[in-house]
Amino acid sequence: MNINKVSPDKHKFLQITSVIDKPPRTLYYAGQLPETRVPTVAIVGTRKPTAYGKEVTYTIAHELAKQGIAIVSGLALGVDAIAHTAALDAGGTTVAILPCGLPKIYPSTNRDLAERIVASGGALLSEHDADKDFSYQSDFLVRNRIVAGLADAVIITEAAARSGTLNTAAHALAQGKDVFVVPGNITSPMSGGCNALIKQGAHIVLSAEDIIEAIAPQLLRKQEILPLGATPAETAVLTQLKAGTRDGDEIQRVTELSATDINTALTMLELAGAVRALGANQWTLR
């Protein structure tokens, strides 16, 4: 693993870390950091997520990464690993902040994930040199200030009332960053921390669009531009979906396309990733 050394104040993507407590004068990384400052979010949470926590973490991280937003997390078990994985699956950029010096990986069980991050154009980042091993729980708390510091906003998808994740939220607030929280079942202990943060005034996040609207609204404006179909039939279908029509039969009636033409158009648009089937001949734009 090739380890690089960089001064944060001389790297456009890392310069934002100057707002954190005791900003590091040197950072070490393996892989590839974004060359410029791109919209970036930190996604953190419990190491033991429920099925609900796994689903919302993967969905939000995947959608954000697909829109070009970099995903930062701590490579820990649970939510962190899911966020990194979702970003990679979306073909996006992800950066893992470690509590130990490279080339050590903590936890070692996530070494394969760490290697995949590097191989996919992402990076592993640490403020420690190679001599530093993970030794104390406080190493996590020190690391968390960089996780929050590197992001434009912090998202907590699932966390218990006494979760260490709340420490990352505290760092974010101290740095003037917005904290977004996924609400959870009030009877679930694993959502106690999230619901408490919402009660204290944290932003509620229900979808990736909530985050994009807050930190990169220009991406939403780009999405509003209607994609062109490869044929007049495909363009007609896209126009109706943009107008809010979801029912395939209604689209056929309005466009006056034959059953064969509309089925072909929908099939090709779905293969191209422009539309998504909802079932029962209902469709929507991706």
C-alpha cells in the first residue's frame, strides 16, 4: 500500500479541515483523494444497525454517491461500512478516516473493504504516521473530528442514545456544520440517539434529495432537465413521466402510441436507466 503525505492547507479537498479543533498539520493517505473540493457528506451511525438502519443507510449513501457527492465515514463495522459499500456500488467516491496509522487497517475485518476503496479510486486517510496503532477508545473520538471536518454536512442514519456517533454530531455542530438525522421507531433502542437529536433541533432527513437540496442544490436543478429519448416514442414517454403521469395505460392514451411502441420505449428507457418500474404498469423517472 503506497502511503502519501500531504499538508491539508495545500490540498483543495482537505483545506476544509482547518475549521476543526486542533487541525492536523499533516495527513497520510492511501489511494486517491478528489483533486478539487466536491460536495461531501459524512454518514455515520451504530455498529449494529437493524434491518431498517441498513436499508436507509445504503439507500441514502447510494443515491448521494450516484449524484457525485463524496461519502466520508470511519470504516467501522455497521453503518460506516454500509455507507462506504453503497458509494462504491454506485460508482462514486468514498474516503475512510482511520483511527490508526496506515498501512494498518482498523477494524482488520474490513481490510477487504479498505482495499476495494483504494482500488476504486477512493482513499484511506489518517492523521497518524505508520507507527501509530489503534490503542484507546479515545482514538475514535479524536478521529471523529476529522470525519465531521471533512464533510459539508453529517448524516446519522441510526444510533442509540449512548452511541459514540453522537460525538461526531457534537464535532459537526462545533464546526458550524448541519447535522441531518433519519428518524426511527420510538420503541427501537437503536433509534434513541437519532430521535433525541431531532428533539434537540437536528434536521430530519427522509431522502437523499433532502441532503442535496441543502448542500448542492445545483445538482437538483440539473436533474430537472428532461433527458431526451433515443426515439420520438421514448421522448414522448419521458415528457409524460416528467408531467407526473405514472400509469402506462394513461401514457399510451395521451401519446397515442401503439402498445408495441410504448412497451418498446419503456423497456429501452428502463435498460438505459432513465425510468424505473414501480409495478402494476406504474413508472417513474430515475
